[in-house]
Amino acid sequence: MPEVWDFVMIILLWARGACPLLVVGQVCPQENPLYYFKCCGDLNASCCFRLQDWVLVLLLVLAVSIVLSIIVNIIRCLCCY
């Protein structure tokens, strides 16, 4: 019987959707393709908002593209006049 109890505890500890445990914790909102929630805070008792990795990469690429286009346009303005 101890093996069954250990298995149940492992399932409860790794259950997604509640922090820190499914039976005694805060239920986190459901994730979607843009974001997810992760346990954080004191004793992992809170649900924290996190962006998916691909969203972070997309935002980084967008920011770099904007900065580079501003720099290129400033150089074009300085060289043309």
C-alpha cells in the first residue's frame, strides 16, 4: 500500500493547475497558446502569469526590428541632407 500512496503524492505534487497542491492550493487559471501560469511566491503558494517562450521570442524580434529600423532611418536622414 505504501507504493500506491507514494504514487498519489507524486501525482498531487506534479498536478498542473493548482499551487502548491491540487487539494489544498489555489487553483490557477487555464493556460492557452499565449500564456500559462506557474507556481511562485512563498512556498510556491501563488499562481504567476508567464508568457509562452515563442511569444517572448516574437516580442524580442519585433523590438530588435523596430530599433534597427529607427537607426537605419536616422542614418538615411543624416546622409541624404
